[in-house]
Amino acid sequence: MENEILQDKSAAYIAVGLCALAMTAAAIGLSILWVALIETVGRNPQVKKDVQSFGFIGMGSIEAIALYMFVVAVLMIFF
């Protein structure tokens, strides 16, 4: 009985580690998006308003993915 509980928890911890990898990938994607925004505005300052609005939409999407992974990880640890 106790061995089954330990196996279930160990699988949950492995899944939480995979969620942490997904959050890391989201952070890398966010930094790539920031670099692209800065380069675009640096090359052509007239498009700042257009690029900025699309950039914020992209950042929100990336952060939502990271937040979903965090919620899933917390749920796996405590339930």
C-alpha cells in the first residue's frame, strides 16, 4: 500500500519537473519575442504602435501558457 503511494507521488514529481521545463521554454520564448520587438522598432521606429500591440498579445499568450503549467504543477503536488 505504502509503495503504491510512493510510486504515485514520484510520478507526480516527474510530471512537475516536465511542467517546469515547459515554463522554462515559455520564458525563453518571451525573451526571443522581446529581442524581436526591440530589433524591429530599432530598425523602423514608425511601426512602434503596430508592433507593440501584436507584441503584447504574444506576450500575454506566452505568459498564459506558463501560468497554466504552474497551476497544473501545483495541482499535481497537492492532489
